[in-house]
Amino acid sequence: MINKRLLIKNLLAHNDENSFYDKKRQLNIGEKEGKAKFLKHICALSNSNPENNSYIVIGVEDEDSKIVGIDFYDDSKIQNLINAYLSNPPIISYENIPFPHLPDNLVVGLVTIRPNHGKICSFRKNIWKYYGGSVFLRDGSISMPKVFDIEIRDANSTIVSSIENHSHNNIEYTLDGVFDFMKKRKDYNPSYKVFKEYFVVCWAGKEKKIKNETYFSRVDIELINEQVKLFYSDLDEVSIVQDNNQFKIIEYVHLGLHDQFQYYPLEEVVIRFRDNGGYDINAELLFVPPKFDKKTLYHIYNTNQALIKKLKKGIELNSVEKKDIKNLPSTYLLCYLNNFTEALTKLEEAKPYLKAYSKEVYHSYKESMRILRKVKYN
């Protein structure tokens, strides 16, 4: 199996950006311009590599290829974004790859674009300044538009195969990965399990019992052989179930109004291991938005508006308002999920004021936007 950490190092060490590989400092697909540029690079790399994998490495300085890392990126619906905007879309995967020298909260993002076998990928519809029907190819390190009939050629299979062959795992890397995980996560009761006599999954998290149900937060999960990391923060809560063939994580969101909160299943992620030495990571959205009384939601919506006005003017909040502001992102989310269409715009406009107010509230904002992104691209 390919050691993803070695693969990234080999890409960075031996090749500048070219027709099968790109590198980025960060990924901004939450914004229209960043989303469009990401789609352009996917389209160009897919068209330029019809018979071999191509890659985008994220969290790397452009000038000197220094690995600086990015925040853990949790968007299992990224394929849905590709399918929505591109015709003949390639199959892609986004993986969070930990590096020993990076802080625990930073990883390197690895986008793998699978071969499209001669099918020309193009934009399905307009986005930002790119028009529906546009076709892109790689010209060296640049993704260039092509508006005429093109012939897709396979020029990279040999070199890509060579790089991948030099990035395979061995027992030393696997054992080092297990020992490193057990040492770093010793405060969270780390454990491991071997699947199909080959794959090693390590995981650790804070355990909490609620009404005879066991949940975990601050969860780290690593598929050691592949250097693939799954992460859930202190504010996330998940359940974990495993057997001899799979490792299943169900993520929950804690939503409600006033003091009436409960857990709602958000997403199920299953790592399935096959007898032939392969594996799949599949995610399924489980979330069903809770419904609330419209009058109550109108009251909360107006309260949120008043809170944001106070933050804009720099007016200090009283004790009740300080409690309400902590729930503002999640209550805006509930309003939006109950057909208050302007609530999303209001939440996005509030971002700089929530960020300036406190880290806790801003983290709640990012969590609400993450849930919305998953729901939207599903």
C-alpha cells in the first residue's frame, strides 16, 4: 500500500508543479472564487492525466515547498461538489495526512484525482468567471482554458507509477506510526485494532456516558498504513462501533432551543476492509433537520439580529445576552433549516463580529457552517 506521507514528500522533492501535480497553501472552497479555482484545477488535471492519478497537495508554501500544514478539513461531500459543477467528473478523494513535525491540529491535505480514461471533463454550469462548457488543461504548472477540440494524451503514466512505487509502506513505517500514536494520545485511552491481518487503525477519545449511551469527543482516528487521519474536536460527539470487517463512526450534533437540546445523528463514516487488501471510506449523511414552532423561531431570529447590532456598535452584552450569543450560530442554523432563507446570509455577515467576540463563539460559527456545507452538498 502507498505511504501517503512518503508520496507527498516524493512529489515535493522531485517535481515542481506540472501536468499531474499541483500544490496549494490553503483551500478556500467556502468562497465562490476559491471554489471555482479548485474546480478549474480538478478539471485541468483530470484532462491532462487520462490514464493515471494526479494530485493536489494542500498546506505547502509555493516558493520553497515547505510543509506548513492546514487545519483539519472535514468535507466528505467534496465529490458532490465536483459532480454538481463538472461534466464527466473524475472520482476524487480528500485525505488529511499527519506529519510528525506539525502541531496536532495541523495536517497536509492530499487530493487524489483518479483516471478518467479519455473522457473530457468540462464545466457543467457557470461559476465565478468560468462559463459552462469550459474545458481546462495543464500547461506546465498552469491550468489553461481550451475552447477548441482537444486530443487527450497520456504522457505521465510512467513517471507517476515510478513516484507511487517509491512510496510504498514497510513494517518500520507501520510500527513507528502505531508507537507514535499511542505515545501522543496517552491521555485519551488510545487503542488499536488490526483488520484483515494488515490494516492497523489507532483511535483515542474522551469518553462520556449519557443515558446509558457512550459518546466520544476529541477523537483522533488514524489508518496507520495509509497515514489517513480522521478527527473530531472537543465540541463534536461521536459513537464508535467496530467488528472484524469495518470501523464505523456516527457523528451527532447537539441542537435545540433555550434549554431543550438533544442529539441528532449527522453523518456516518464507515471504513470497510476487504479481503483483497483494499479498503473504502464511505460517508452517509443521516441528518434530518428538527422542526420548531415558527413563532418561537421568529423571536429567536429577531433576538439574534439585535445581538449582532450590539456587537457591530461595540455595546457590551448583559448576562442573558452573553448566554444567547453562544447559541447564536446554532440557532441561526436552525432558522435556516426551518426555511428562514435569510438566516444563512445573516450568519455569514456576522462572521467577523463573532470572531472578534470570542474563540468559543467563532468555533461554534465554523461548526454550524460545516454542518450546512455537508447538508448542502448532499
